[in-house]
Amino acid sequence: TGTAMKPNHKILAAIVVAMVFPLAASAQEDKVEDEVVVVGNQSISTLRKEVYKAEADFYALYNTLNDDPDYDVKCYYETATGTHVKNHVCRANFVSASYAKHAARNGNDLSRVAAQTDPAFAEKTAIFEEKLGGLVNTNAELQAAFLSYNEARTTFFTAREAR
């Protein structure tokens, strides 16, 4: 586990930054009280599973609101070639299609080079970010799911660093 963020996490982090400032200002205006959540002594494994569940719930709701199947996101576990370690990933369909196209051309080498070989990839990524951000900012239920996911991630990383 490195410190680099996955591409979807970078997108979500950008959305958090875009949302935090308006939410913080709104909370001050409305004088909303902060809520303190006590996690207790949950294991790192349990906290990780909660992150994965919150992420899957977020994307499941996003998929119901999204109008283009190319930008739907599927979460699953994958095992990289040469290892037995399963990684939890969530990818938009256009990303998976780009990886598959790259693998077909390059003998199943599923490297991240796939993004560089598809000229439409950058454009689709920008559209995905716009769709995701727009839906999060305009749909209260999706916003709540996103904040729940972000809270689970923060709790996990804080607990992992403390141990």
C-alpha cells in the first residue's frame, strides 16, 4: 500500500475540495453542530471493508443517476498477474474498455499505459469528472453517500496511521 492515490480517488478528492468550502460556509451560516463519531477498536480489516462498502454504495447510487452506461462505475476485486493479492477497484466502463483494448493489442499487459494509447481517454475522463461532480453537487442523496464514503476513508486512514 503506497501513498499514491488511485485515479478515481483523485477525482473524488477534487470533488471533496469543491464541496468542502461551500459546505463549511453553509454550516457556519446555519450554525450546524458538529457530530462526533466514536469508532472504538475496530480492526483495520473491518474499517477497510466499510470503506469498500461505502464506495460501492456511492457508485451504485451514481450509476442509477448517470445517463450514459459508458460512465457507469463497477467495483470489484482483481488480482494482478503474478500475485495472489486481491485489490479492490472501482472503474468506469470506459476505463475498463480502454484497458481491454490495450490488453488485446499488447498480449494481456494490463498496465496503466492503456490510458495513454486511447486518444479519447483524456476527453472521456474529463466528461466523467464533470458528470460525477455535477451529480454529487446537485443530488442530496448522492452527496450524502459521497460524504459517508469520504468519512469511512478518513477513519480508515487515521486508524491505519495510528497503528
